[in-house]
Amino acid sequence: MGTNNPGGVNRGGATPSGPVPSQRRRRKRYFAMMAACLVLFLLAGTVVYRWSIAAAAVMTIVAMAIPPFAAIVANRREQGDRWWDE
């Protein structure tokens, strides 16, 4: 059967040997931002609220704002990415 992906590039910008470097970099940034989000939620809900409800509320609000920015970072096209060829 014929294949319709010239150059050996699979869906998602990955090559047979793994994701391209820019995709790997975006994925690391995304997971770092989401880990920070989880840490903020956990600390606000388990530790910080005992000393300051206001600080815990601010931490929770900041944690709620992180996922949209993480999605933007994860989907941002970098120089040299060829997403439109898929």
C-alpha cells in the first residue's frame, strides 16, 4: 500500500525515531507549566490555607490561569515547524 507522507514524517510532526526537537521542547514546557499548576493547587489546599486564606485563594487563581497558557505554549508553532504539510 502506498504512503502519503513524504520524507518519513508521521502525524504530529514525529519522525520514526521520535518527536522533532521543537515538539519535544514544547512538550517539556507544557508539562512544566502543568506541574507548577498542580503544585500550586496542592500547596494552596493543604498547607497555605492554614496561615492565610487570601494567599491560598490567590495561589488557586494563579493555578487556574496556567492551563490556558500551557495550551498556547504547547500549540505554538516555532520556526522550522511544518505543521501545514500534514
